[in-house]
Amino acid sequence: MVMMFKIFWKAMLNLAQMMNL
């Protein structure tokens, strides 16, 4: 469960970074 959340959080951060650029 925690691992899934970590992956989701990492993906969200990646998306945010892409949007920022």
C-alpha cells in the first residue's frame, strides 16, 4: 500500500515538474 502511494506521489511530482516547464 505504501509503495503504491510512493509511486503515485512520484508520478504526481513528475507531472507537476513537467507542467512547470
